Amino acid sequence: MKHAVLMAILLLTCNARGHGQVAAGSSPIEASASRTQSTVEYTLPPDKLEQSKALYDLRGQLMVVEWSCSLAVLLALLFFGIAARYRDWAESISRHSFIQALIAVPLFLLTLNLLALPLDAYRHQIGLLYGLSVQGWSSWIGDFAKGEILTLALGVPLLWMFVIVIRKSPTRWWLYSWLIATPTLIFIVFLAPVVIDPLFDKFGPLDAGHPQLVDAIEKVVQRGGLSIPRDRMYEMKAGEKVTTLNAYVTGFGASKRVVVWDTTMQKMTTAETLFVFGHEMGHYVLNHIVHGLILGSLGLLLALYLSYRISGWLLPRFQQRWHLRELGDWAALPMLFLIFGVLNFVADPISNSIGREVEHQADVYGLEVTHGINPDSKEAAAHAFQMLGEVGLSYPYPSRLAVIWFYDHPPISDRVRFAHEYDPWAKGEKPRYVK
């Protein structure tokens, strides 16, 4: 729920992330030779298959419950006049709009997040039960508290500006809000790796703890004709909280960096890690974060305009029932969040389809850039995906509807098959990205 709230505050989500892996100290040749069995299909042993199916079903049910509960809470704030009461309290204390925002907005956001806390805690408990998380409850509560502080620090000024814009321009607020939100989001994406991410996880230079891995990575960088400074490569101490594997590209401009989780380097070979780094390098080279910001900004503009039209239809019909005065009323925030939540749900198949294509492009780049460096680049990639799925208990047989609506990455089964099928060199074809 907290991520949904932050998404509504920022009015946009943008993420371009891949996956990672390695066993420090091995050479690419030694690591590749250590795999004795070809990974043609993504499979799980019977016990893990049973666990992955149970987890897949449980997550699907939780998504439905969480989305339904978030909508129910927003509707309850409106129907029972709770949001109007928050507004009245704020207005009784001060006539200044920003002081009112300091009262009404935290009450609204804390209500949403505290009511969602039991489901958030249950989701964490599931991670502990299935061995995906090792984070203690005190640490988890600390992260929750930091998240709340961050939500309020961002939410109060942004939603205050949002309401003021609506009041000043009732017919063009959607356009002016977009003009304010887009540079704000870019600034936050720029700052996130250096200001926000370190609040929740520990980071260090990859070169400091794994210089041999960085030496191997530089061969991949040279193969792609790119220059990624060693100080743009980071290790994240994910093992203090999770057992799963990951790597990702984040940041923008001077803050752009490649991050590899320590769990990835503990459980995967160097050859597999080089593929994963190649995948992340693909995000880096193909400017997926920039493209995501552009597409997200256009999507935001459409969402704001549709919100303007929908709110114009809703307000006259429910204004009295919900105790609202106008759209620029503090008590109207739940209605706007409700509209954004529905629009986001409807748009999920489109945004996830774009996400799967972006990740597929990065998979292609990873295969191409490690070709000729890893003795068996296809097997290294396939087994990397196998490890990702096995450690993360990814279900091998998701329904097509689940993939369309909820998967922003291609299913692991598809990625393993593609890793073995993609071979333009054997067919006399030109590689797509790395010549």
C-alpha cells in the first residue's frame, strides 16, 4: 500500500531493473566449466515446485485483497465523511493552506498506511516463512517508520501544491500539475540512489570487495564499446534482509549506477554474473531509464487529463454525499487517489507489457555482449535465470492472464528457453545490439 501511496503522490512510476549473480574469485572459464548439466528448461524439484505454486497462488490472492482493501479504505474515507472531518480539523486550526496541508495530508496518508499495515506485515511474514526474507521484525518496523517519514516529507509539499494548482486553475490543473510533477520526478529519480536508497540498504564500491570480478566485468564493458567507470559499480548488502538475487541499474546522469546484490555474488558463478552484468549494461546502454521517464511522463499527462474528466463527472453526483465543497478540497484527495488507483490498475497490462519488452531487450544485449567472453554464454544465461527462479521460488507455469496483468519481467521459463534459442551467429545473422 505504501508504494501505491508514493506512486499516487509522485503521480508516476518508473523502474528499469534487471537481475544479477556470481561466486567471487572464479574466472569465467572456471565458472562455466563448473556447470555440468545443460539448462534447457526452467524446472524445480518437487518440494520447491509445490512451494512456488503455493506462493504464486498466495501472492495472487494478496494482490486482489490489497487492491480491494485500498479502494475500500478510500471509499470509506469519503462515504463516512472521515476525509471531510480531517479537512474541518485542519481549517479550524489555521486559515493558511500550507498549515492545513501539514494537518490534513499526514492524517490522510497515515490512515491509508496504518490500515494497510496488517497486510504489509502479513506479506513480510510470508517472506520469512518461505525463506525469502531474513529481516527481523525490528528492522522491518524501522524500514516502515522510515518509509512513513519519507512519504510525509514528499507527500505534504507535493499534495499541497497539487491542491493549490486545482484551486487556481479548475480547468487546466491537469496540465499545470504535469508540468510541475515531471521535473520533480526526474529530480527524485536523480537523488534516489544517493539519498533515498541508502536509508534502507547498505552500499559499497564493488571494486573494494570484488576486484577480480570487476576486472572480468571490464572485459564485458570493453566488448560493448562502453565506458562504465569502476566507481559506478556498487555492491548492495541485500543478504542482511533477503535471500533472493538481483541486480539493477538506477539513477540518472551523474547518479546513474549499476548495483549488484551480495546474495547474487554468493550464489552464482562469475560467468553467470557476467551475463547478468551484461543485462544491466543493456539497460545502461539502451537508456531504458530515460526512455521510461519519457513514456511515464506521457502516461502521467494522460492519467491527469482522464482524472480531470472523471472527477468532473463524479463530483456533481457525490459532492453532497461525500461532504465535498470542490475538487480543490482537502477532503477530495481520497477521490483523486481512488481515480488514480483505478487508472493504474487498468493501465497495468500496458505498462507491464512495456516492462517485459525492456527486460527482453536487456536479455538480448546480455547474451550478445558476453558472447565470446563466456565459453558457453547461452548456458551461463540460462542457468542464471534458473538460479533466479529457484532461489526466488518463481512458479514455472503462470497463467497468461497473470503474466499480462502482473508481470513486468518475462516469465523465467520464457527467459531460459530464449537464452538457448538466441544464436544469430550460428545462423549467419547480425546481432541486434553488439556488433
